[in-house]
Amino acid sequence: MAFPDTGNPGKEVSLIDEINRLRLVLREQCRENNSYDIIRNEAFSLASLPFKPPKWTTRKTANRSKGIPTLFLSDWHWGEVVDPEEINHLNEYNVEIAQKRAKKCFYEFDRIFFEESSKDWDGLVVLLGGDMVSGDIHEELAITNEKPILDCILDCSKAISAGIEMLSNRIDNIIVFGVVGNHGRSTKKPRFKQRVVTNYDWMIYSLVERHFQNNTSISFHIPKSSDCFYEIYDTKYLLTHGDQLGGKSTDPILGALASISAGDKRRRQRQESEGNPYDVLVCGHWHQLGMLPKRIINGNLKGVDEYSYGHAFIPEKPQQASWVTEPKKGITSTHIIYCD
């Protein structure tokens, strides 16, 4: 499968201008405390309709259902630079490498689930889990990032759009769910009010959604909240970035497990009280890939960096999670998507 060519210098300049305009519109709309729906319409000309899952995601008759693969994309940190000399040459990362790894991610997913599989899937789920850009939330990132945030938004949205477009040539039914992370925030401190619309991840997702707005076979659900509840067949998922799960563990043995476990417990209690329980927690943020029956934690695209090296975390390869959901069985197989 060919990865769509999105290179066009003239078009890129106009898109940068468009993103700059969008940022000004977002800033003005947020200053006026306008709602999420108004901002979507004013900035991106996207309608805000009540989310209604496509029928293919909830079909539960086993003899008619073939399974639905999921590709989980998160923690791309687009724009960040990892200097190999600062981490004993374990890794290197920049925008050029990010582009290559993003392309490899989609190619590997395509190879595993379409080229090497004879299954006729019911559809495809793409999860966008946040921290897609490096952002300027820390002084060291603001100084060392390779590109300004607007360029990163454009590059990253193009890479995601190209990948989804490639997969759409394989399958008709695609749904995209998304939550924002902490690195993409445009505010100095993390916030709860207007967390989504003040985040550059949301701008990326909106640009991708707008790219496909005339394609009725691709659906999007980017909720106003920091968590996204969704159901595939009879398996219920809760997608969250992971930074709000609690705790900051730098233990190289225990890693993030204690924090994730505590945050998962609280969210399960909250969802139970709402009458909306879930089976599987899906999160990113921690850069430690783990695919368990009840919890899926994503890896990241950039690999080892100065932070993980300095804390002596076990080095992780650039990798993303993927799995298959089947009716009455839940998750039946998991696959690591190696991006390097």
C-alpha cells in the first residue's frame, strides 16, 4: 500500500496561515467562554451532533461479526529533539525521524491486520491518546524543540490523515476516538475547565476530522471531557490520556503500575456510580507499553529520551499498541506495532 504524498510547499504555507488563524479564533472564543460546540463550528466548520455509534461497532451476533482491530496512537511528542550523545546513543529523535516512524507505524499495522490476515474485519478503530506534540510546557522543551508549535500541528495532522487515508483503502468502516494529553496544553498549568479546547491535540484531531468530513465511511468522536467512553461489540472501554490517573512514579521496577492501578480504581468507581461501567482502561502518558486483559497502556513514538535515561527507566523501543475485539470474547489478540 502506498502512503499518500502530502508534500506541497504552497499548500503547506496556506495551511500554516490557516492554523495561525485557528489559534487566534480559539483564543478569542475561549476568552469569551464560548462552548465547545460553538468553537468547533466557528474554528473548524464542524457540526456538533450527539454521538451515535455506527451500527457496525455494536453488532453482537457472533455468526455475523468477524472482529474489529484497534490501532492506538499516542505520545508522539512531535517536534521534540532527543540528542543521542545525551543518552549514550540509545536513541535519536527529531521531526524527520518522527515522520519515518509514523509512516512505519501505519505500514506495520496494515501488514499485520490486512496483508498477513485473511479476516474480513467488521471495521477499524483508531485511538488518538494525546501528547501528539512536544509542546512548550517545560522550559527545556521550549528551548530545544525543533519546530514552533504551529509547524508541529501541521506536520502531525498530515501524518495522521495520511495514515488513516491509507487504511481507508483497505476497509470502509473506520471510527476515530480521541482524548487530549498534557503536553499539548496551551496553558501554563494543567486545567480542568476547557481542558480540551485549549489543547493543541484537539486542534490536530479537528484538522484530521475536517480532512475527512466528506467521507461518510469515517466517523469521529472527540468528546468534550478528558475521558472517552466507547463500546465495541459488548466490550466497554474507557480511553484517557493517563496524566490524571495520579502519582508520579520514577521507580524503574514498579514503573507506573501503582499510579495507573489507583487511577483505574477511582475511574471504575466513578463510572459504576454513573451506571456506565467499563471493562478495559486504555491510556498512554507513561511510555511503558503494557497490554493486559483489563488495562492497555501505550508505548510512545520517540523512544528513550533524556528524562527516562536520567531516571534509569528500562529502555523502551518506539512502539504502539494494537489489538482485536471480538463479540462475546472481548480482546482476543494483541500486537505490538514496532515503529523503528
